[in-house]
Amino acid sequence: MTPPQAKTWSQRGRTPVVRVRGRSRRRISIAALTCYKPGHRFRLIHQSRRDDRRDGRKSFSWRDYRDLLIAAYQQLEGPIVLVWDNLNVHKAVGLREFAASRDWLTIYHLPPYAPDLNPVEGIWSLLRRGWLSNVAFTTPEHLVQRIRRGLRHIQYRSDFIDGCLAETGLTIRPT
């Protein structure tokens, strides 16, 4: 009796190859804030940017982060204590001046390379392992659609956001 043979769509001894159209130089940048307030539902506020803008910049500028903070302040309707990693744009002069001129914004920086203390890293991990895994994206719009769908799903599940904070070992204590 012979064992059953597995059927594949490629010839024996040849690795299957899937050809995908598109340019590899396109980039999509995403910035997100995980928002924690004792006694309230945890929130995720995010913004994306494609590199096809005319200004030549491929990633977020300090102005984009400023706009994200203003949007967060309008949504949260209260003061913000922001804990950021040490990305060079987060320490830009314009952003520091903006924070100094706003009494509702206080910024602290994590130690130099401490991704294990950043709850947003858990969000990116959830997104990569869930909604972006095992998908061959056909267009940049398809990728953006999947990212937005995944982030929207995470937004509605505050227990996911809580789990990302718990993973860091940090706790929220009201003062």
C-alpha cells in the first residue's frame, strides 16, 4: 500500500513563486496613540500617511504629530500626558515649542531603546500577526484598507489595548 501524495501547484523540486505587481519603493507610515484613563474605556487614535505626497517627505513630520495630538485632545476632551519613545521627530524643536505653549500637554520620553515599555509596539504586533499576515497585497490601496480595518477592529476591542499596556508591566495610577 502506498502512502497518499500531497498535491501542490508547483512541479516537484521547484519552489512555488507568486509574482506580485507593484513598486517596492512605496511606503505607508502610521502613527498611533494608546489612550488610558482610569475608569474609562481605553482608546486607540491613529493616523496614516502615504509617501506619494509632493513635499518629498516619506515619513511623519513634527507637524503631522502635532496634528495628531490636536485631534487626540479634541477627542479626549482633557489634558494629555504623553509618553513617547526617542524617535528624532518626537524631539524636534517645533514639537517641543508646541508642547511648551500648550498647558494641556505634558511630554515624557522613554529611555533610549525601550520598545518593551511602549504599549503601541503591542498594537503593531497584533496588526502584523493578525490582519496583515498571510495576505498578498495587490495594490497599495489594498494594504491601506487592511491596515485601517485591523486598527478599527483593535479600536473597538479595548481589552486588546489593555493587554498591550499589561504586556509592558506598567500601571496607570491616578494622581
